[in-house]
Amino acid sequence: MEAAKRRSLLHDDTEYERYMTEAVLFQMPQQLRTLFCVILLYCNATKPIDLWNLFKGHMAEDFIRHADSEAAEAMTFYAIEEKLQEQSRSCSDFGIPSPTSDPYTFESKIISREEELRIGQEMYSMLNKDQRSAADKILAAHHEQSTTGSCFFIDGPGCTGKTYLYNTLYHLFMRQGVHVMPVAWTGIAASLLPVGRTVHSRFKLPVPILETSMSSI
């Protein structure tokens, strides 16, 4: 049996494990998640859950910047789930269980309000004139507690500090006990936000979106 495995005469996940192991050396976590999805969708892995358990830590390394390992694992799951849903599949199809808690819940437990205040004030002090003007208007709109609600559109060229402003507001609002849900249209953009999720993942939007599509929340 062992000799047959070494000569690839039996179908098992050894080859896929080797692919992932090699990719860990050269690829970023997002590419690892994409490769993992390719293996799930097209390679007929015999025990996907074993591959998940072996490599989930490597696939979560970019999320660990914003959360603890448990929250990062949940964020990794949802990132992979979103990719699979684009092909009308789900992690549950491959025996990979959903995390027991939303990653947002972990974030609210990890950092105390005092720590959020420290981070928020430190980031706020580093805002430039335009960033601070936008932050002040958004904070003031929240404090006014308008019954009509408010929507702000932040625009600007790349690398002008929009994401930094979003992260600053996140920490300032979290300090006040405000429930904040950072979302973005793409996984790359979402990974730059604290406990960021894509819009499709957070609001359970179908892929692709049609004129008749509705959120499944």
C-alpha cells in the first residue's frame, strides 16, 4: 500500500498537500485561498477537511493582523466560502464546518474600549486636513442622532489615505460602543479593514447579482 502511494498509483490527497506546501513558500494568503478553492472544486480531494486543518493557519496570515487566530480562521472561512459560492458551491459541500461565531464578535471582545480609544485618538492625531474634515463631519452626523440617517461618499485618488480614514473612524466608533460593519466590494479591499468582509459575504448577497436578487439575511 505504501509503495503504491509513493508511485501515485492510489488516489489520495498527498499530491494536493504537496501543492499547498510548496505554495506556502512563495504565495500570499489570498493566493493560497484561491489554490485551496481550485483543489476543492476541480481536484476531487478525498478529505478536504484534513487539508483545511493543515493549511488554515497559513491561509489566515493576512487576517491575523486585525484579529486573534480564532477570528482570523473565521474570516478565512468566509473568504473561501465567497469564492466557492461564485461556482454555486459551499464549504459545507466539502465537509468543512462553518465557524461557530461571526468574526465581528471576536473583535469586539479582543480590544477593550480603552484600547479602542487609544488607537482611535492616535490615528486621529495623524489625519491630514482633508481627512480630519471628513472625520469630523461623519462623527458629528452620528452624534446629532438624526432620524433621517446619513450617507457619506469618500472619494480620492489611490494612496491618498481613504483606508486610513476608514480605520480611524472604525476605532473611534467602536470606542463609543457603536456596531460597525466594515465591508468592501473585493476581498483585497476588505482585508485592509478591521474584520473586513466583502459586501456579498456580509449581507448574504447572491453571486451573480440579478435585478430580482435579494439578500438572504
